[in-house]
Amino acid sequence: MVQCTRLIVQMVVYFTSLFPYLVLTIFFIRGITLRGASAGLVHMYTPKVEKLLEPTVWLDAATQVFYSFGLAFGSLIAFGSYNTPKNNCVRDVILVSVCNAITAIYASVVIFSILGFKATANVDRCIELLPDRHVDRSVYDKVMTTISPNMSEAWNLEECSLSQQLDNAAEGTGLAFIVFTQAIVQLPGAPFWAVIFFMMLLSLGLGSQIGMLEGMFCTIFDIDIFKRIRKPYVTGVVCAICFVIGLIFSTGAGEYWLKLFDSFAGTIGLVVIALLEMIAVIYIYGHEKFTEDIYQMTGHRPGLYWQATWRFIGPGIMICILTSSIFFMIMDNPTYKAWNADKGLPEDANFPGWVMAIALAMIIAGVLPMPIVFLLRRFQILKVDLDIHQGSIRRNETTASTKEMIDEDDNDYDDDDYSGPAMGGRVNDTDTDDDDDQPPTMRHLMQNHLSVPKNKFRMKIVDY
């Protein structure tokens, strides 16, 4: 029964990872053959430099990177804990970054080709509604350039502009559930395209939730009180709580709640968490120790580029994005798209004061635990758990999908010249200060709390 469950979970993981690529390939082949696809691609690759002056654009770009890589969610840390000590993490980082960039470009080509088809169809329909139905597109465009916006509004003329149709394309849920679906309806064999498109969205959602919940469960199962409870029960309770909270997004005001979470908890909160993580690793734990840890795992020390990125470029960019975004939010009250029933169009509206209070509470709830725990441990109000090294030596079997990963990787390791704490050896660090105020390092944990042979190391799996 257990083996069957593991096989099913692994099949689900593989399916949710590979099926979206299959659907994207199908839509890519169909999209680039549609009329107007070239217009959408030209619109996609036409830069709008003035947008770079808006801090919210940079904040949205950073948030998109966090979502696509799973940064600041805890899922990367959770999955990384199952790697062997000799895993080449540098290779993994480069491979994931390249694959993510290629996937983003690939998906954007599919989306904008279909959006170009929809915009072209809308313009053709608009021109057909003109009094003279035999007007040529080129003649129409030439005449419309001589008419001012005031004249067009006074004469109640509808501008059949391809660029305007592309600029007015929705974003977020509107792009997936309104604009894209409208384009799919206009395709031949629309039911087939609709089914595979929404199956792709479902698989993407499941894949994202698997990663996010893994990060949550790793943290929960490391707490002593939850180690005494069977994991299926804890998993069921956590999923039920998340389901109940998610019901708010299916109400009549669900779109507004989603916009609230996405605009604040999913943007500013993620940037703050990522910044604190970087400060903790590079400036509190120490970039020298972090570099040494990577050397023990890969046999190569990170070069000048990585050092400059970790210590200066990365934190500097995030601080600039964060401060400028908060400043402009204070100066210009954040807005959301409110539906105007009289006009039949969404229009910008300011967030009410009580909504901004909820947004602030969401950001604080996600960020505050880190500085609180740091201060409690720094002033020894909360002692550092000396058994914390067991998290890196004794990996918990948090999900069935990671069992095979652990079983295959836990083999005897060959001796290497660069064996260090990750291999059971010694860190080349001359610092011998064992002050309790300093954060525990791999060397301290290995030497003070473990009796490990110098060049022999083997992971131990403990099932709770």
C-alpha cells in the first residue's frame, strides 16, 4: 500500500511538471499559425522604456521571479534539504535559471501570439460595424490618425485600433479566465483547446501547491510537539485550513481579495522575506562560512561575481525596489480595478483605509517572526536549539514523493581531498571562538555535538 501511494505521488509530480510543456507546445504550434500572431509578437518585443521609471513595475518583476523560482516560500530550502552533501548546487542553480528563462520566453510567445489573433479579430469586427462596411483597413487607419481624441469622443466614434486592443489586454486572472478564453472560443475546435488549457492551469496549480506545502510541512514536522502526531493527520488539518482560507477567493468579492493578497502579501512581503534571508546568510552567518560550505559540497569556491552579487548587488537591488515601492505607495494611494456597472468597464479606485490595515497586517504576519526569533536568540531569551544539527544530518521523510530521493542518495561517499563538514571533515577556518552569541556553524555542530569519523559520513534516515 505504501509503495503504491509513493508511485501515485511520483506520477502526479511528473505529470504536473511535464504536462504544461506539452500543452504549451500544442498552443505554440497553433498560435503562430493564426492570423494576427505576428502583431502580438511585435507588441511583445516592442520595448516601453518609460515603464522602467515606475517602481511598481520593478516590484512586479521581482515578484514574478520569486513566484517562478519559488524564492522566499521555503519550498527550495525544503527540497534542498533532501540533497546529498556532495550535491553540485551551483550546477542546479544555473540549470534551473536557464530552464526558467527559456520557459518564460516560450510561454510569452504562446500568449502574445494568441492575444494578437484576438486583437486582430476584434479590430475586424469593429470595422465591420462601421456605416461603410467596405472600408479598407489602411484607409481607416489613415483617416483615424487625423481625428483627435476629443473629436472621436464628441462624435461617439469607436476607435478600431490594433495597438489599443493589445494594450488593453487584461492581466492576472483576467488574462487567464477572460481574455485567453475569449481567444480560445474563436479557434476551430474550441472545446478541445478549452479542455487542455484548463487542465494545464490545474496541473500548474497542483505543482505550485506541492512545493509550497512541502516548505510548510518541513517546518511543522521539525517542531517537537508535531513529531508526536501522525503525519497524515497533520497534513489533512493543514490542507483543510488552507482550503477554508481559500474559500474567500470564491465569493462575490473574491477577485478583490485576490488583488489584495497579490498586491501586498505576494509582493512586498516576499521581497522583505528574501532580503532578510540574504542578510541572515551573508552578513550574520557570514559569506566566508557560506563560501566554505559550498566548497565542501562542490569542490569549487564561488568567484568574484557570486561574492559581489551576494554581498552588494542583490541586497542593493532589493532595498531600492522595496524602498521606492513603499515610498510611491505612500505618496500615491494604491488602487485596484473596480467594476462600474453603468459603464460596463473596470475603473481605478483607491483602497479603503480598513483594507490597507488588513494589507499591513498580512505583511507584518509574514515578516515579523524572523526578527522576533533573531532578537530572542541574540539576547538569549530563547536558547539556540543544540539539536538543530539533526535537521541537516537526520532528514525527515515529510512526503512520500521524497522517499525514493532519500533512498537513492544515501550511499557511501568516496573520500575527497576537499572533504569538510558536509563530508565529515574539517572546515578550513581559523576562527576558534565558541561564543554562544555567534550563530552555530557546520564546524561547531559537527565537532561539539557529533562524533563523526574524519572522512566517513553517511546520512541516517529516521522515520517518526
